[in-house]
Amino acid sequence: MTTVTARDTLFPRRDATAALVDALTHSDVSGQVSRTVKHLSGPGHRELLRQLATATTELLDLDLTQLVAHTLRTYRALVAAAERTVAEPGSVEIVQLQSVPITWQRQAVAQLWLNEVMCLRVDFQLAVLLEFHLEATVKNGRLTALPFGRCTVTITLSSRDQALAATRHTLDLHATLPLGDGLPLAPGAEPSDRTTIIRHRSA
């Protein structure tokens, strides 16, 4: 399985921390730091912004491939097909899926303390919106093939409702989500060589 992170997608050709420092410099956060820590030198101000940028590291290390796989494993139409194929071993269902946008959110908080007193709190939010357009083969409770598979990922990193970085990227699920023996979608999903029954469903 190919690993694709939010960091790679937002900043494909730049150091993420340096890029975020630049974004923070032109955001409301920079003004808040200036008002909180008065008489701070230029290099000192930038260093505080760098520390704030570093606080987003955990958010940006989000594995988008794992997120996509988790979403597919829990998607209602696919889970329902998986349950039916487990109940009828050897059966196969082909599910066409064009999903409504699914949003995942994560948060991080950075606190600035002066003289043992917290004087500034900065909240960061990472929003990931997934839109699937795929044709999936489900057999014996497993996603076994993607004759066609695409997921459009929209990522926004923000602070106090102000976007710091955003991008839109399309994942080719054939390349990023090798299925091997199949992605389990339902409990008790096991391979089987029984007679194949083919159905076609749209969702």
C-alpha cells in the first residue's frame, strides 16, 4: 500500500514547516503573537511562528491512504454488499459508487506561555474531504477488485477559520490501494472458490 500523507499533498515540493511559517506570517496568528509578546525582534517573532508551525506536525502526518481504506471498509453500500456475500458464500456483487462528500477533521492546539502563564492559545484544524467515484467488486465479504477507482481529496489546514494551506488532489486507487487478497469489509470475510453469482448494484 502506497503511503500518501497530508503533508506530501499540501506541500509536495517544499519543507512543510517553512511553508507554514510563511503562511502564518501572513495570517491573523502573526498579529496575535505580536500583540501578546511585545518588543519581540524579527528573528524572535519568526522563531515563535516556527514553533507554532511545528505543532501541526502530527496533523500533517495523517496517512490519507489509511483514511481512504478505513472509509471504504465502513461505507454503508460496500458493507451491505459484503454482508450479503458472506451470507451467500461464493457470490459476487459489483457496486458502483459515486459518494457524497465525506469530511474528516483533526485538531491540534499550541499554547504560548510567558512566565508560567498561558498567554496565547492557537487552534489548528485539518479538514479532509473525500469524494469517491468507483466500481468495486465484493466477494465473500471482501473488496477484491476496483475495475475503476478514484478518490478526490480536498485538504484544508486552518486556524481560527482562516485557511493556511489548501489543495485538491485525485488519488488513483489502483496505484495507492493494492487489494491483494481483498480488503475485509465484513466480519468473517474469508476467501472462497465456490460457485460465483454476479449481481450489479448502484449506490
